[in-house]
Amino acid sequence: MNNQLLLRSAGTMLVRILFAVVAAFPIVFMLISSLKPDQQIFGDMSSVAAFLPIGNISFDNYAAVFDRVPAARFMINSIGVSAVTVVLGIFINSLCAFALSRMEVRGKRIVFSAILATLIVPFQTLALPLVWWVNQLPYFELDGFSLEFSKGWLDTYQVQIIPFLANAFSIYLYHQYFESIPKELDEAARIDGAGWFKIYRQVVMPLAGPATATVAILTFLPAWNSYLWPLMVVQSEELRPVMIGIQYFFQLNVSWGEVMAYASLITVPVVILFIAFQKSFINSIASSGVKG
Amino acid sequence: MTLSPLPTRPPEAIAAAAKQSSSPTRHRRPRPGFLREQISGWGMIAPAAVLLLLFVFLPAILGFGLAFTNARLISPRPVEFVGTDNFARLFTDPTFWRALLNVTYFAVVVVPVQSALALAMALLINKKFRGVNFFRTIYFLPVVTSMVVVSLLWMFMYRREGLINQLLSTFSFGLIQGADWLNDPATAMPAIIALSIWQAAGFHMIIWLAGLQSISGELYEAAQLDGASRWHQFRYVTWPGLKHTRSLVLVTITIQALGLFDQVSVMTQGGPLDSTTTIIYEAVRSGFKQQETSYASAISLVFFVLVLLVSAVQRYLTREKD
């Protein structure tokens, strides 16, 4: 009996390892190949050497990537766009959820249900009309002391940020979380003379850490990974995000070592964030499942 | 990775609740601070509400309207109403039907295979054991890798002399020679299917895991006391306990599958011979590359109707079984 149990758990472990190998091998292959010259990548491919950092190992491919592509510029753009989207998104959505959850605002339930209704519209449906629409929007720019006016948001930073700030799912998550914080805390603060914004900033938000972590991750991932949208609305090289950078590698004489280096370069920061905040990552994905 | 979450309650139910609860206070004298609460409340709701109005509601309505016009992205001509011309053109376009067929093929394979693999992974790491966090991290690794990077990486692995063919040849002792995966109309779509499942299974594993952990441990203890086998425990405790998770996973995978775009855009551009083109890829091709906003809006509208139809059908099916 004991032997049978042991055998079974060994079998389960074997299956776990098999799944882990399948999940990990392409990523290991990518990281390892990024350190090798092209000739060696193809030479190693028929043996286990493809997954081992042996032979002629160097960071030459990374150096070459920075020569071929304005990689640093793309990284700065993506970090900037994602950071602004996350920070402003957290502020705007939590503020909205605060009023909807904790204040007696006339008509708030209709507003909340209208917000939730937007969840059924996939972004792909909106993308094409949205391109046309942002191209019609007016655009003001303060140039020194004169106010410049132009039409069309195409090819700007704000076209990569503003349409994605308000997010129904973030509002929903904050709303759920705020409902679990006792309302008596607000009452106490009000008796002490605190205004609504002060209650939001000093009472409720400090208690909503887990919700903020979830919203931050669910905003950051699509912002960092966005491809379809910047492909359509950003033309200038100096405004492009990292994912669009891959197009630089589809010219003649592809160096796969460099492609793997660039792919690693734009993946590793996210993987490090994921490992550092693993619990929050897992919770944020799980939260999209608890509503069933 | 796109999240397409669904609302918990139908909006009508919430709106109905709002009507009931606000009526008793209507005739009473407003309490002190009432006006201030209204003003600051609406001030707090406004930024998000205005942005959603501008960038979700308006484009949705616009998309509906533009589909019946001749609008182009950049054009000196004024926008004119053309009736159902765009749809007539769409439904007689063989490429559109091919795209529809392709995403159906993609969804029919991906939905069952990916949800089953994700459930298997979730079951493998559901119970606590030494190293559970290690496996969880590894299984989730492909999900944090962007689909664009994944596509690029697999494009390299799918080459004729690439890693996939080398592995196939090694493990079959030279029997399987492999294909030129992405350049052969017969294998291009299966190749895209494989990498899509590889990338996204970990995401749905987490959703299954959340469902599994909501099942009470007492149920398993009771089943064990009754001498139920592992299979019976799964069949009569786990499976019914995952009722809600099941429909959620099915709906999200199906909607993601129908919206297939990134992989195709990076790897095949719809080819070879339209064998991997998709609805969204066609919408982007006409709306962005050819600047035909109106035609692209018509395609987007058809896509939206399809998504609504699928979620309605799936909701109906899962409801009837309960």
C-alpha cells in the first residue's frame, strides 16, 4: 500500500516536471541563444548544448542590438507610457470607485452599471473606429508661451496613454475591495472634519494595497505588451514602444542571435517584476476568475 | 495577453435596484452636507466616466455608424452614408470567409485543448507540496512573456532547420523529418495553435486554481470516508464544484481565440495563401494599411456580434446543464 502511494506521487512529480520542461524550454533557449553567435546557435541546435551557456558566450548580440535599433529609446518610451498609465489609471479608477462605493451620489448605480456594461466590448472591436476617432480629436500643446492647436492625436505619447486610463475592470476591482472596508472609518473621519477627498487619500486608499497591486499589474502588462494599437497610431521612431521594435529585425540578413537578445531584453524586466511580486501577479489573474 | 472579463450581474438588475432604493429619500429634506457630497462625488466619478465615454462608448457608437459610410482614415472627401454597401462587399469577399473559417478552426482546437491542459496543470499544483511555488512560477512564465516575443521566438524555432524539427528528429530517432511549419498552408495554423496554447494555458491555470481552492476540503474528506477513488472524487466533487469557473474559462478562451491577431501579424501576415488570416487581421489590414475605416468598422461590427453570440450561446448551454 505504502509502495503504491510512493509510486503514485513519484508519477505525479514526473508529470509536473514534464509540464515544467515544456513551459520553460523555449524561454531558456531564447536566453541562452541571445549569448551565442549565430553560427553556434545553429550548430548547437541538434544537441542539449542549445540549452546550455557553453562555447563562445558573450554579450555581443546585446551590443549589436543597441547599434541596430534605438533600443534604449524604445525602453524609455515603454517605461514612461506604462508608468504614467499605471499611476494615473490607479488614481482615476480608484477615485471613481470610491465615490460609487462609499458616497451617496444620486444616480451612481446607473453610472456603475453603464461602466460595467463596457466590459463586454473587446478592445479589438473598438480599435479601428478608435483610430479614426483619435485622428479627429483636437490637440493643444503649450509651446513656450504660445498655445499650439492642431487636429489629430496620431503619432503622440498621449494617444498611447489617455484612451487606456479609465478601465471598467479596475473600477470594478476597487469597488469590490472598498465594499469590504468598514464604513465606520469614514464616519469617524467625517466627525473629525475630514473632507471626502481626504477620506479617500488618508483613510481608504492606504487600506486598499492589495487592490492597488492587482490593478497596477493588470494595467502594466497590457501597456508594456501593447502591439496592435501602437502599430496603428505611432509612426515616428522616437515615440515607438518596445514591441514595435521587433520590426527592425525583419530586414535582409536577420541575425537570430540579435533577435533573441532583443526578445530577452524586453522580456526580462517583466519576468523580474513577476518573480518579485509573484503573489500579487497570481492574485491579479485569479481575481479575473472569482466573479463567475 | 488580453483580459476580457465579464460583468457579474446583468446591468438591468443593478439599474432596477437603483430605482427601488432611491425613492424613499426623495421627499425628505436633504441632510447637511448633501449638496457637497453630490458635488464632490460627481467630481470624483467624472474623470473616469468622461474617459470611458470618449474612448469606449463613443468609438463603439462611431464604429456602428462608420460601418454604413464610406469614411477613410485620411481623406479630403466628406463622409457619406452608403447603406449596407460595406456588408455586401464583406459577405462576398472570399478572404473574409476564409478568415472566419480560420478563427473557427483555431477556436475549435484551442478552446478544449487549452482549457483541459490548464485544468491538468491546476490539479498538479493545487495541493501543497515541497516546490509548489517553483512549479507555479515555471508554469506561469509563458504568460508574462508578451505574445509578440513568444511569436518571434517560435518563428525562429519553427524554421526548417529550427529547434522544433531538431527535437522531433531527436526524439523520434530520425523518423520524423518535420515540416517547414509556417510556410506550408497545411501546417501554418496548427503551428500557431500550438504556440498560442503554450503561451496562454498558464493564465487559465490560475483561474482554474482559484476555482479549485474555493471547493471546501470537507467535501473531499467526506468522499474519502466513503471510499471514493481519485477519479470519483474528481467526477463527483471537483467537476461539479467548478461549474462557474468552467463557463468563465470557456467564454474567455473563446473570445480570445476569435480575436486572434498578434501571432498572425508577427509570424505569417495571414499567409501562406490566406491559411492563417483572421477577422481582426483583415480589419487591421483594411482599416490601417488601406485606410478604409468604414470597411474595417463593418468587420469589427461583425466580430462584435460574433463575440456576443458566442457568450450568449455558452451562457445558455452552461445554464441549462445546471
